[in-house]
Amino acid sequence: MGFPFKTSSLRTRVVSAVLLGQVALVLLGSGFLFTLVRSLMTRQFDRVLETKAAFFATFFEQEGSYLHLDVTDETMPEFDREVEPEYYQVWVDMDLVSGGRTEDTLWRSESLGEGDLPRIFEPDGTPRLLSFRLPDGRKGRVIGQRLRVSEYDALPDDDPGPAHVVFALARGTEPLDAAVAGLARTLLLWDLGLLLLSATLTFVLVSGCLAPLRRVAKHVASLELDRESTPLSTDGVALEVAKISQRLNELTTRARKSFERERRTTANIAHELRTPVSELWALTDVAIRYGDREYEGHVIRQSREIARNMSRTIATLLQLARSENETFSPEIEAVEVRPMIDSIWREHAAAARARDVAFELSADGELAWTDRATLEIVLTNLLHNAAEYSPSGSTIRCSAREANERIELRLENPTEELTPEDLENLTEPFWRKDEARVDRFHSGLGLPLVAQLARRAGIPLEFEIAARVFSVKLRLPSRPLV
């Protein structure tokens, strides 16, 4: 279920959610308190009615077969007043001298008029109460009780024994209703005041708590990724905001490095194109100015070599661009590692032998489950770099071994120029240790292409430079991944 304020600010959402929760809690609490106090008030009202019933019972007397009720206007005037009177009614409940059982009304208050009270009682004499609509239409409470009448001056010859009567008293609940209404108004005013105060405090507190986020938003709006800026401070702020600030600082740093890398790449591409174009320009200019058949042949051969190098650079750039932009779906299959390495190395063996560079391969029948085409391009570039950059008289070592359901493939070759500080630049397009770029046969695109293809194919790739040895480690699955 979505939040009802989809386009509102975070402050509005938080304040609204907190207030909704507070309203629910306040209403539940007030409802519980109202119910409890109303029950106590009703219980107190009933106790007063029970006390009056006990007092009323003292007015009954029995003398032989005769019952007396000594209720007068002086003793209980509330039964005869014209405004909001109270009511009583008495029924006989005994075997009279005649032997017939009767439930006729013995006495009733004049306030009843033609009406009657409900004849309610418990056989054991316990009072019984209930709500009742009074004869004049008012809301009221009625109490009924069965009573054994006190007997005195009984005549021995015709004493019928103690009589039992049932009587009922009723009174209007106006005082109770007024008290309950006052309680409801008090609770309503209290709730409104409490919610108003709570809304104010919630707004102030939430605004204060969200102030760091507003500073973060202001900082992000002022960022210019093409230049250095002051990082967001994480001191003295909430843990969640500190984490956001930290991640933004990291993201800003990565974005700035990416912009810088893009600028360098653009400059390098311009340099890579300008250098061969300048060479072509110079060669053809000299050939035109000093026309010589032998020199023209030299110009043609040089131009062909320059065009070939430019074509190779452009092809690698296109391959790198496609690997970054195209949707890649690797075709996983079992690949024999050693035969693939042997096949690729044969293409570079002659050039390596010419420079007295040896190659040692330590691998058996390891099977790697990966994309064959991607692995072949990766190994081709890695072995080409190793053969080209290894010092004369050195040895290139390649090994493959299975461990923890992975084929760990490692390639090592000595290096005279690279240092551990160069690791972060190895996968940057056109980066070369030789800043003068006197070597026009290498463009610095091999390792960036390797890193990009390995990442897209899900092949963990690690570079390491230690003790003047450059090593590359690939970890390939040794079984199909489910």
C-alpha cells in the first residue's frame, strides 16, 4: 500500500505519519479512559440507588396479616415533586391468609400515573439494576429487590408468617448524563490541545532532524564534478545521515575521477589520431616536394604501416565500446583451459623467441565453465601483452589449478617499468607508462578491454605488481552455475 502523499516532501510525510499515529493513540487512550470513567460514574450512581433501596426497605412493616409502608412526603419527597420525580412500586409476594398467591401491586408512587415499573428481582434478595425509560420519557435506572418484611405483634392464632414483597425504585439519570457529557467535552478539549501541541513539537523536531538532509541537498545542488569541492562533513550528524554523506562523498569522488578519466581519454584519442596523421602529412609532403621513386616506395610502405596501426586501434576502440554498450548474454560451456592457452600462445611464440622470452605452462585437464569467445579474447590480450612487454631473456609463467569449485588461472611476467602505484591506471584507455608515447605500435587498450570483458562475463580479475613481477589472476567456475 503506497503512502497517501506521493508527491509531498519527506518532512510532510514524516510529520503526517507521526501525527496519524498520535491521533490513533490519543483517540484509543481517550476512548479507554472515557469508558472506564463512565463505568465508574455509573457504578457510583447505582450505589446511591442501592443505598436508597436499603433505606426504602426500612419503611416496610408487618402486623399479622397486614403490611404497612410508612412513606410520606416528609420522609421521601422526591416521589411527589413535579419536576424530575422519582418512582417506586411494591408488589406482594407471599401466601396470604386466603391461601391464594398474588402478585398485585400494593403501593405505587403518584408520580407513576398510569405507568408501571419493571418487576425485577433476584430470588435470593440481591438487588438487580437495569436501564429503563421512565414513564415521563426520561432515561433512568431502576433497581428491583425481593424483601422479607420484618414482623412484629404477630397474633398467635392467625399468624401467617413473615411476608415477602418485591419493590422497585427508579430515578432519572440526568446527573449521570451531565457528568458523562462533561467528561466527553473535557476529553475532547484535552485531545485537541494535546494534538495541537504535539503537531507543533513534531513539526519543530522533524524539521530539526531533517536539517542535515537539507544541507546534503544544498551541497549536492552546488556540486561541480569537473572541479574539486569540499566533501560533506559526517561529524555530529545522525548515523543514517552520516552514511548518506559518506556514500555521496564516495560517489562524488568516483564521478570526478570518471570525468577526469574521460578527459584524459579524449585527449589521448586526439593524440593517438594526431600522431599518425602528422606522420602521413610529413611523409606525403616530403614525397611531393622531393619526388623520388625510391622514397615514394618508402612512403607507401610507411603509410600502409601507419594505416594498419590506426585500423587496429580503431577496431579495439569499437570492440571496447560494444562491450560497454551492448546487451551481453554469455554462452556458458565447458572450455579446456590448456588447449586454448597453447593455441593462443602459438601466435606469439615466434615473436617471443626472437626476444629470447620463454613460456612455461603448468596445467592439466582443467575444464572451465564460461563464455568461450570472451575467455579467448581475454587470454589473447593478456598473452600478447606478456610477450610484448617482458624483458629479453625473461620467462613468462602461466598456471591453472582447481580449488574450491574454481579454476584459478594465473599469468606472470617480469616487468622493469611498472610499479604498484601504476595498478589504478592499468585499465584506463590509452594509458601508457611511457608518457612520451614514442611506441606507436601499442595503444594502451588491451588491459582496459580485458577488464571490461571479464566484468561483463562475471569473471573475477585481479592485477598485482610485486617484486618487479606483473601478475594477472582469473577465477573461472569449474562446474555449471545453477
